[in-house]
Amino acid sequence: MRKIWDFHGGVHPPENKHQSLARPIKSAGIAPELVLPLNQHIGAPAEPIVDVGQRVLKGECIAKPDGIISVPVHAPTSGTVTAIEERSVAHPSGLTTTCIVIETDGEDHWTEHSGIPDYANADRGTLLACIRNAGIAGMGGAGFPTAVKLGVNPKAGRIDFLILNGTECEPYITADHVLMRERAEEIVAGTEILRQLVNPREVLLGIEDNKPDAIEALRRACEGTGMEVVVFPTKYPSGGEKQLIEILTGRQVPSGGLPADVGVVCQNMGTAVAVYQAVAHGEPLISRITTVTGEAVARPGNFDVLLGTPMSFLLEQSGFSAGRDQRLVMGGPMMGFTVPDADVPIIKTTNCILAPTAEELPAPPPAQACIRCGLCAEACPASLLPQQLYWFSRGKEYEKLEAHNLFDCIECGACSYACPSNIPLVQYYRASKAELTQLRRDQAKSEHSKTRFEARQERLQREAEEKEAQRQARKQAAEARAREAAETGSAEQDPIQAAIERAKAKKAAAAGDDSQQPAADMDPAQQAIERAGAARSTDANQSPAEKARANLERLEQRLQKSEAKLAASREAGAEDSIIEALQTGIEKLRPKLEAARAEVAALPAKSEPEPAAEPAAAPPERELDAAQLAIERARQARADSANQTPEEKARANLERLQQRLEKSETKLAASREAGAEDTIIEALEAAIDKLRPKLEAARREVDELNTGQEA
Ligand code: SF4
Ligand code: SF4
């Protein structure tokens, strides 16, 4: 005879189970529209893989898992996806979540599917993948992904007990009860697969003594399997995982620990059936057994219902008639919660819809002050101190809540049930858990940011140290080279010092003899003067014949240059005044060139001795230097003026002076712009200063002459 243990606390609320046990499981049929939330499980929501308007078949995957703690979602029947949108779901907060909406076609057409052949000999990985791909999550309430739970490595070394939870201790709910009663073989077949995966020492099917027909069915199905059906006294909440483990094994799961820590794996009866259907037939989790009960329904019972079916569709089939202050509760009266409206869908964890009348389940009376009676602590199956937790929750003393193991609370509601002051204790705990969870998330986020900041600071410091080390190494190497050079007398020199030396040498060279200055740096006028000076000194040493030939050569060169310049100016589209000036210059050159040619032609042959130079003879026509040209122009002007009237002379003089002033001013401006030497600038300024009074005098003279003529 197996020993049965007891757990601390517990209560005995009215069971109210018989109402829904009178009928066998009934198929709920196909609702016109199914609404499938993407997070029907604990963990990350699944990701949709279908589009609006897409036709889907029964059993087709419509949302894939997003991460390890996640499961896929499948189409419960054939139809068309009409929306992927936010819808209200069954949740205490009444929140909305993303759902895939399918308009059903009534054909219930299956997608191609098949189970694992000879699954009794399949390996562990294949079985776990099959369970995961079938979207199975714990159907007892929490909805933890089954494949993840089965894949956990036990800290205790091995799993001693595989426990199938058939307790169903919550009042009103009979979904597991009828499942055990009507589908015990499938439960046992699924448990065989679980045993294959977990390889436990013992397999125990735990069930309360208030379900005799289910006990009988299970015992029959277990015959010859080595599995044991263990029956124990009814007490709420014996179905809590930790409480059931203690009842069947005497082992206590530590605070914050898992059943695997004490060598136990616990699964729900409905989950075992889902595993069997997935592995043996390749059918994903697309339906479940749900109890519809309460005095507001005429035909309470259990339905095999497609996931996504609206609650209202099920209620309709049960003869629901809404009464005064009608409440609809998802789950039982102890752990369930009121749903926001009757259209929320059935999901993987929906075990009961309770539609009580106002008399049957009246609204809780107003809470009174705590009288410190301690009944809540006596009822608590987790051996907590509900009264203290209540005060800490009200004061938002989160550290104390954690220190008093708030997260060991299974939210069974036994404390609230026992409280004579009607304090909704469990509601305080739920709110505090949500706040603490958010706080932990924020802290984790903040820690993450802090870690990243510190890592960055460390990296920056490391880089700065590396740079400094490199700089020091370079400095030491340079010092070592300098020492070596000093010791060996080597000419090796610091590159910077060498650059300084080069700069000094260049400066010294620039400051040296002016005679070394290249001709290119000289002012153009100065260059012309230099050239003229050089020509004069050359002329002085030449015979008259040599001078005539040199003159001819120069004139030819000048003409060529002038013609080339004229052609280039025309091509470049130069101004007319420039073109005309060049043409005038060429026209003046041509007679000079002819005269020079005639002079050379008249010279005796080269073999004949040349006559001695005649210093008094008139100079041959040749290119003259600037001074000589000026003299020539002056002579010409004198010759011209000899034939002019006084008025003409005065006007010609004024015109010349104006031209000279303009030229000088242009030259001064060009010299300034070219950065010519100060001496040149000063000379030009002095010349202009001298010209201006002359120009004024010439103007006055012309004016006077004009005045005299008018008179
Ligand atoms: S049962 Fe209620 S009244 Fe009694 S100690 Fe607990 S909270 Fe206070
Ligand atoms: S709801 Fe929490 S505190 Fe209250 S009895 Fe249950 S486990 Fe204990």
C-alpha cells in the first residue's frame, strides 16, 4: 500500500461538479469565426506565417514559435484568414492581443499529416520535436511549453517520478474528469510516450477520491503497464503541482525551484492526450475539453471544442440565458477571473466557462479590516503568511514581499476563501507580482545598460593606455638612437632637426647676393632695361656691317613674334583695340625691316675687309632700346611739330601728356599688383607726380588758346 502524504493548509469549498458530469463529452461543432491569439502559452508569442485572405486547412501551421519558450499555432479547421489584428482575450486585465481570425468554411478539410511510425522506438529528439511542432503547452492552467518542460535536465541526477495530474480540485470544473472517464486509453498511451522521454523510476497517476468512475477507467487502462493510479482524499488545492508532488512522494519543491529539482516531472491528463495525438497521428493541438457550467446555463456539460471558438458560441449550445448582473468566469470560482465579454475565444488553457446566477455566486461583500485571526495562514498550502503579504502589498514594500516568498504563492485563493473579513487577498498578490515583475525587468534593463557603459569606459581607457605605451616606446627608441649617434659620432640626425637645418640654409641663400637673383624674379621693365643695356654693350664692339646684320635679324624676329601674337589674339577673340595696336606695330615694323634688308644687301661681300667703323655716322635703323626709342619719338615729334600751328602743338602736347599719364598709372597699378620692389614703385610715383603739373599746364595752355580764338 503506497503511503499518502498531506500538505499544509487547504480548504473544502462546495464542489458543484455533478452538474456538468451528467452528459458525455459533446463536440461543440465549428463556429463561423475562430479567433486565435498568438500567445496562448507562457513565453514569447508565436509569429504569424499566413496573410489575410489566405486559405488554410485544418491542422496547418499559421504561426511559428518565436524562440525556445514559445510554441506554434495551427488552424483548428479549414477556412480563410480574414484578419490579423488586436482582439479581446480571456485575461484578468481585459487586455487585447494579436489574433489570427479565420472565417471557417464548414468543410473541416485536413492538411496532409501523419504521426511517427513505430514511435515506441523513436529517439528522444524526434519525439520532442514532434511535441514542439504540434504546439502543445500545458493544458492544466499555466500553459508552459511541454517540450521545454520535458527537455529539462534534472538537478537531482535522474527523474524518479513521472506524475500525471488528474486531481482537478477546483470546484465546478470536470474537463479532466470526463477525459479520464471517456478517454483513459489515450491518456495511458500518451503517458507511455512521456515515460519514454523521461525514463522515470515510477509513473503515478494522481486522482482525488471524488471521481470514482474516472479512477475505475484509469485503473483498467493502466493494467499491465506498470503505471499506478494513486487515489487520495479530496482537498483544495491538491491539484497544485507542488502540493500533488508532496501528497504522492512526500518531497517538497524548494522555494523558487522546479519539480525536476526533486526528481519529479508532472504533466496534465489533457496534455498526455495531446502528446499521444501528435506523436501517433500527427495531429497538432487544435481542440480541447472545456466545461460549461453554472446555473445560468440550461444544459451544463463538457465540450470538445476547437481552439478559437468564441465563448458565446459554446454558451449558446448550453442553453445560456443571461440573468441580472450576469458574470462570466473563465476557470473556477477559486482561481478563475471574470472575462470582459462573451466573445473572447477558447484557448489552450481554457478548462471551464462558469456562468453562475447572482444568487449562486454573489459579488463579494465589501472588505472589512483585518482582525489578525490567522485563518489565511492556516489555509495557505504554500505555508506563506498571507496577512503579512497583504500589508506589504498595500505598502508596496517589494523587498519584503520577495523576502516573504510572494512568488511561491500559487494564487489558489484559499486565503481569500478563509478570510472572515472578505479581503480579496489574492488580488493584492496578483497585482504585486505584476509590479515586481515589471520592476525586475526594469532593473535587468538598467543593469544591462550599466554593463555596456562600463565596458565602453574600460575599452576607452585601454585604448588610451595602449597609445601612451606606443608613444613612450617611440620616445625611448629616439633617445636610444641619439645616444648611439653621440657615442659613435655618427651623422645620423633627427629628422626634425634635419628639416630645421634645411629651412635655415634656404633662408640664408635667399638673403644672399642680389646678383644671384634669377631674371624671372625681375620686373619686366627692368628686364627690358637689362636687355637694352646688354645690346648696347654688344653694339659697341661690333663693326657697322655686323650691326646692320644683327639689326636685320632682330627686326625679322620681332616681326615674326608680332605676327604670331596677332594671329593668337584673333583666335582668342581679343578686343579690337589690341588687334589694331598689333596691326599698327606690324605696319611700322615692315618699312624698317625693308630698310634693314636694303642696308645689308648694300654691304660688301663678307670676304672683303670691312671698312673701319665710323663713329660719327648716323646709326643704322635697328631695334633700339627704350631710351633710344624715346629719343627717336622725340625727334619725330619735333619734326612733326615744326610744321604745326601753336594750337595744334598745344593739343598734341596735351594728348601726349595724357597718354603718358595713363600709361604710367597703368604701369604703377600693375607693379603694385605684381608686388614689384619699392624702388620701382617709388620711381613710377615720382614720374606721375611730375607729369601731373605738366598736364595741368598743357590743359591751361589749350584752354587759353581756345579762349583767345573765341575772343
Ligand atoms: S484571514 Fe483575513 S482577517 Fe484573518 S488575518 Fe488573514 S487577512 Fe486578516
Ligand atoms: S493565494 Fe497564495 S497566499 Fe493565499 S493561500 Fe493560496 S498560496 Fe497561500
